[in-house]
Amino acid sequence: MLKREIEDGEQSLADPAFRADVLRGFGLRPRAIPARWFYDRRGSELFEAITDLPEYYPTRTETAILRDCSPEVAALAGPGRAVVEFGSGSSTKTPILLSAVAPAAYVPIDISGDFLRASSAELAAAFPGLPVLPVEADFLRPVPFPAQVADLPKLGFFPGSTIGNMIPHASVDLLRAMKNSLGEGAMLLIGMDRIKDTGVLTAAYDDAQGVTAAFNLNLLERINRELGGTIPLDRFRHRALWNDDRARIEMHLEAVEDIAFTIDGRSFDMEAGETIHTENSHKFAPRDARLLLRAGGWTPIAEWTDPQDLFAVILAEAQPPRLAP
């Protein structure tokens, strides 16, 4: 009885947007759920574990690039900016940037409140005297910045090629929203993953230890826990596929047999082989990356990559609109 009461309480506290996205997503054909709902506390922990896997090159490659380029970023951006990190997670790359740019404040934004508070406390301890002002929010929506940084020039930080998780029009919308939030004259330091060998790409999203599979399946665990779902987790498997036409890795959860279940009291069924599309990770050729930024209102002013050209870090500026190039 106690267990049922706890579960009912969790269900009543479920984010209404999560409920709406899940119910809508299961009604679509093909079925799809936005990747932002991966990141409950367990999902955030699993993603951090993914970043340490030998197959997952993006984190270590981008970290090395940041170590090399941060002094240049500091020179181009100048001191006294508020560093605003979108989707901060554990903020493992952030100290590299903060140590170089002499910021006036640091504003981490993340949808996972527990994870955000823990990582913010660690950074505040590592940088005594630096105002650390965490904001629990979905950065895909308008973000209310703390009053302390409202009038400061800003340097947005968006590492990890998270921009690649969105379809192109949503990426452009997000970049435009970032420009509006950060203001004209702001800068944005953004990571973008490159197109590369298909074997390297698929291994990064389907590791031998099964951590990425657990991360993907955790979405179904969250649905069961927060929305009173009865989804049989053992009837699904993780799939990672390269879609060459759209230059992206796709993650899916595939039903291994015919199944029926309920979510929030509503009945659903899936046939064997049918999938739930849970994530995209777009990869960018150099011109693609620069074009995307310009479409979102950002002018690239500097770019750095690793010797193998696996990953790129780009610094862009929110310049005034121009009628001609």
C-alpha cells in the first residue's frame, strides 16, 4: 500500500509538459518523444557516465579543444561578461572556460534541478568570489535571467553539440531565442560535432557496456514512474542508426514483440519491430555549421577543431542586423 501511495504521489507531481509530450508522442506514427525528457536525475547521471566511455569521443575531444582555445576566447570576448551555460549538466568543461575569461558571474541553466544544484555548489566552491546563479529551466523556452546579470554583457556557452539534438528549424529557433535572451553584442561559444566515419559514430551511441542503452531505456522507466505507466521494459531494445540523408545518428527504442500497456490510464499497443524515436544527433560539415549559426542570427568570428577534425568549437557574435553581407 505504501509503495502505491508513493507512486501515486510521483504521478501527481509529473511535469504537465512531460505528460503532454509523452501522450502525444505515443499517438504519433512513427512514435517519438522529445529527447529533453531523458534528463531526470538518473538520466543525467547516466549521460555523465556516457561521456567517460571509450567509444564516446565528443566529450574528451571538445575538452581538449577548449583547453587550447580558451585563451583566445578570452582575448576576443574580453573580461567582465556573465557566462551563461545552456544545459549545464555537471559543468565538467565549464572550469576551463571560467578560468580563462575572468567572468563577472556564471549562470548555469538546466532542466534537472537536483543535478543543477549539486554541480553549481561544486563550481561555487572551486571559484570563490564568483557569483554562481543557477536557473532551473528548460532553455528551449524563454529563460528569466537573475537580476544581478541583467545589464552585464554575456557570453553564452553551449558545449557538447547539444544543438545537434534538434531538427534544423528548431535549432534555428533556439539560436534566435538565445540571441534575443543574451542581447545584441553577446557572444556564443558552441560545440558542433563533425560528420565522420559511420562506424565511429554508431559506436559512440551504442557502446559495448550498454550504458547508452540504459540511458535510452531510462526514459521508459521515467514514464512508468511519473505517469503510472505499465510499459514492459524488458520487451524493448536500444537501437542507434546513422541516417545519411539527414546527417544524423538516430536513437530508437524498438519493441521486440507485440505488446500492450497503459500510460496515465490510456491504453497503447505496439507491434514487434515498431520503434519510439527518442533522439537525433545531427553532425555538421564546416559550412553547414556556419550556415546554421548565421540563420540563427549569429556571426561566426573564430573556429577551432582537433587534429583529426572530429569536433569543432565556434565563437559567434550577435551582431546588429544587416541588409547586405
